[in-house]
Amino acid sequence: MHQYLDKLQNEQARKNTMLCFGMDPVIERMKIDTSKNLTDEITTFFSRILDEIAGKISAVKPNVAFYLQYGADGLLALVEIIKKSKQMGLPVIIDAKIGDIGKTSEAYAKYIFDILNGDAVTLSPYLGYDSLEPFFTRQDKGFYLLALTSNKGAHYFQFEKLGSGERLFEYVLQSICTWGNRHKSMGAVIGATHEEFKGCIQLLSGDECSIPLLIPGVGTQGGSYSEINEILDNLRYNTGIVRINASSSISYAHERFPSLNIEEASRKAVEEIW
């Protein structure tokens, strides 16, 4: 096996869950004191939730943009939250959706893996293979390439038909499978909110292509953990290398359950997702 894939498999086997917690700070929705040190407040907020639900999740996915919006304070909080997650043994997927020319990608790779100490990263494949090679040299890491995203705007480009008759997202998935022969930890982002989700899993269920999957869209966006789990089971997909992400539905569950504190609300939200 591969170091990153081993981490995924071991956590899923230990906890029997594919749930990934997306930690995206929005201070207007957080029960924090903004007059105090913002780094400490953001870190404490997510640490409280992690302490409560760590046994019910098998990865975390902080989105870099949500930390960048708070400048240096946000970036310092990101470093601390990643450090805590790794101390808990949780694989850390850095959601950055990066894709740029070679030297720029090298710089991004250094930041994601050397500074943030991420285990995996989300990448955009649309500049081609050479734009991603600087990431792939990190052979112990994981890579999730955007294939079918969960937003409504995915239809603008990702559903367009090519001359071969394939839709663009299908071509991207096939390319990921081909590239995955060289990089076993290369996977795909496939949104749970599209009718085509099951077809994507069928496409990937053959003996020649079983890749890591990152599946956003559960919770607030309307995707169902149990329905995804059923599809994966029916197609005998290796669930050990699948992560199903939920973000705001966990982080801001106290908005739906105002009588509960942050920790209690997050635990209830996770139980509902399950």
C-alpha cells in the first residue's frame, strides 16, 4: 500500500466511518469573542468540536480560503488546527483547488506539504499533467483532482460533450484513472449532489480503476451520507479510501440546535448525517 492510502484505510477500519469534517471558519457564525486574539479564538472553536467528534470522523478538510480571509491570524489558526488534527491521527486534506504552471505549483506544493504539513491536497487538472507534477513528486501524499464538483455551476463546463461523445467530467475521471497507474494515491472529487454520481462510481468500480474519492455536498448542500454508502456498497467500492465531507452542517450546528452548546450540537449533527 501507499503511506497516505494506509492512513485512510486504517482510520476507516478503526472507526467505521467515511465522514470527513470540513473546518471552514466564518466568524459571524462562530460563538467567539472577536475582541480577543482571533488565532486563539478560531483554534479553540474547532478544537472543541474536534474533541467531541474525533471518534466519529476519519479525516479533516480545512479550506485554505476561509483562513486567508482573516490574514495572518487566520493562517496561524490553520497551522494550529492542522497540528491538533494530526496529533489525533486524522488525515488532513488541504482544500485549495490549486492548478498552475510548474514553478508556481512547486511553490504551492512547498506551502501545502512543508509549511502546513498536509497529508493531501485538492487540485485542478485543467492546466494539464505538467502543472501537477510538482505535487506528484511527494510520493507519500494524496491528491484529489476536481472531476465533478457539487456546485450548480458545474454544468457550464463539466457536463459539456467532447468530440468523442464523453462529457468533460467523464474524460477527466478516465484521465485520473490513467494517471493513477503511476500515482496510486491520486483520486477524484465527485460531488454528491448530481444525478450522475452513481454513474461516476460505476465508471470507477472496475478492476482497472479504484481510486481515492473525496465526496463533498453532504449536509447543507443536500447530499445523503447513507445513500452514498449504499451506492458504494452495492458496487463493492473500497470504502476505506473514500471520504464523504460535511462542513458547515457540523461547524454551525448550534444554529439549528440553539439549546445545545457547540460540542453537543456538532455531535448531534454528525449523528444525523450518519
